[in-house]
Amino acid sequence: MTITFDDFLKVDIRVGRITRAEPFPEARKPAFKLWVDFGPEIGEKRSSAQITRHYTPEGLIGRQVLAVVNFPPRQIGKVMSEVLVLGVPDAEGEVVLIGPRHDVPLGGRLY
């Protein structure tokens, strides 16, 4: 399916920093609860992510990630997920997070 550039602009993808990460034992598949700071304009948002193969909660703290910030909130178990943290699959289909290689200002929009 082909989309227009205007369609692409509707998806608001921003950079945030993970400030807190905890195991999410209530999830159906192994996951972590995440708190991501997107800077003063957007603030801190919650999410859950099935990223337990390559990451630990303590190793996620301080990591910059990209996330879709304009989806409606979604209840995932006991967590209200406010953003979708983005990743791509490795060779085994496990999630590898996407983020900038260099530290950038929080809240910066992908373009």
C-alpha cells in the first residue's frame, strides 16, 4: 500500500528517554513496563514492551528511544499504554529498539 507524505506526517514519532523500567509479570508474553520522558512539551508517558530478550530493566534506564506519541491510550493488562515504543525484529524475531546513535534533545520529532 502506498501512502502520501501527508499520511506520514499524521504519525507523530518522537524521541524520549527511558526513566524507569520494571518487569511486567501480568503480561501474557514477557514484557517490561516503561516510563519514557519526552521533554516538557509532551512529558513522561507509560508504555509496555515485549523486549525482554535483549534488555534488562536496569540496562534500559537512560536509553533514548523512538515512539509514536499520538495513538490513543490502550489498556494492556494493568498498564495503560500511552505511547508505542518502536523496534525492529532481529533474525529470531525478537525486538531490537530503535533510537538515535547520539544524544539528542527530548521530544524531537522524526522526519
